[in-house]
Amino acid sequence: MKRFLALFLAMLMALSLVACGGGGDTQDAGDTGDDTQGAEETASTELNIYMWQQYISDQLVKDFEEANNCTVNISYMSDNADAVTKLTSGGGEEYDLIMTCDAYMESLIAGGYVEKLDLTQVPNSSNINTAYWSAPEYSVPYLGNYIYVVYNTETCPIEITCYNDLIDPALKGQISSIDGARNLFPIALIALGYDPNSEVESEIAEAYEWLVKYNENVVAYGAAEQNLTNGTASVALTYDGNASWAMSELGENNTLAVAPFTDDAVQLGFDLYVMPTGAKHADLAYKFLDYICDPEAMAKNLEEFPYFCPNDAAVAAAPESYRNDPSKNFDYKENVFFQEDVGDALTIYNDYYQKLKVGE
């Protein structure tokens, strides 16, 4: 119990713990209105969702509203700590679905913060590849993100085949990077030959020293696609969806490619929808979960948000531009690691991460 509480305390204190999803500025959806679910047999007409911004098609949401004669209210989080805060402080009072990361499911389930799902009410969930279900009784996978290195084949000054190449002084001021303790420390740990989910403080401390060198080469954290397309950076540690946007924007002039790693594993993370304990509009939440698992609906969503998709039927239904996307063109798709629950060690990560951010 002590380990569990310490984990959540650490997560709630994290200010920049972006774990496995893209996001934007925090934006409130405004007043979600009164609970419209009257008697038990009365269908809900309102659905409240908490998730990443710029991560779902407006048309998909509109089509769902029209098909179910309902209103969908979406509020946005700025990092995964926000979602954990909502879930651990009675999220069901405000929301019917909350997006979180696969790394935290073990503790969320243990704490009783998420409802056990009846997947017979989500028949389209059978379209999701069984390899990508981290907690099938409590969550439904939405989209995944490869976190890898993309580089400009014409302007990058060195060849990049491993994480250690990212601390080469030749790349000073050349890297655009995603942020967050659980995104940065794993690449340093792998570069040093350690487990990317290490709970050993001495190894995390070594990773911090590695990241100090990495930080010297970073020109900007965030906005990787813009920095790659406007020439601000020649290298980016980013999500596959962001790489796709950058490559698409460059079009016929694209000179970006996924770095050809030979040995180092890349992170594959998943964003999941969970139903917080006490959710008021479960009936409509189940309908929404089933809708986003519909192959045609998700295929259209992928046109706008071309991240890794665990829904095999949706990928098959997606346009060739998605299936042949150059951001998905790399040979080591099986050489991946997943974030795991690191327990009390999360406070160690946060301490060193904050130290890295203030430049001590």
C-alpha cells in the first residue's frame, strides 16, 4: 500500500510527465451541464471525455453525436499527471471516459479508480490486435506512438544509428525533442546498457548525466514537425504521428527519414480510454468506445491523426497514404519497449528530471 500511495503522490507532483501521447495547450470544455441520465432505463444524452488535445477528428465526434442524438463535451489535459489527478480524485463525478497511458494501468486498477469494462458492449473491440491490450478488462486502446529519431538526410551532419549518436557534439543546436521524464530517461538508460524501466537510483543518476549532454544538443523541446520543416532542427526525437505530419508537409521535397537504428529499442506507448469509477453515463461511454473501434470510423480518423493504430481492421480500411506512410517505414518495428510501472522509483525520476530542467 505504501508503494502504491507513493507512486500516485509522485505522479500528482509531476509537472511535466508526458508519458505516451501527443498533446496541446490545456483547454476547458466549459460547463458540462446537468446530469441528463434520469431513470435507469433512460438513455444518456451527454458524454464527458478528458483526453489529449488535437488527437481525435472533429468529424468523428460530430458523426457520433448525430448517430446517438447526444452531446460530447471534451476537456483537455496537458500531461498524464493531469489524467491521474482526475482519476484519483473522483473522476467519475465529472467524466465518463478519461484517456491515460498504459504505464499507469496497474496502479489505477489496484486503487479501484477505474471501472471493470463489459466488452460485450464494445463488439468492435475485437478489431484491436490482441498484442496491444495491456489491461483488456479495464481499458480500450485508442492510438499508439512510436517514439523514435527522425533526421534530415541532407542537412544532418552525422549518421545516426543509436541513441549515443544524439550526444555527439556535432549535433549541438540541431535536435528538436519531445519532453517528459518517462520519455527522456529511457533512451539514456538504453544508451548506457540499462533497462529502460530501471528502478535503480545509481542507473537513473547516470542517465541524468547522459541527458545533460543530450540537452546541450537540443535546440527546442516540442513542435518537432515545425522545427524539422522550417530547418530549425535537422534531427528530432518525436512521435510517429508528428513525423508523418512533417513528411507530408514537405511533400515531394521531403528529405526526412526515420533513423536506421541497428540495436537500440524504441518506445511504443499506447493511449487508452478508461471509465472512471462512478461514471454517470456509462451507456453512452460504451457506445463511444465501440464507435472508435469501428474500422471505417477509425480509418477516417487516421487520415487526420496518422499515429500507430492497434486496430487491424481500421488499418486495412485506411487509405494507402496511411499504410505507405514514410513515417512507418523502418525495419525494427519489433524492437520496442513499453513503459512499465516503476513504483516508488518515479519520485527519483522526477527529482532528476526537475534537476535537468533547471540546469543544475
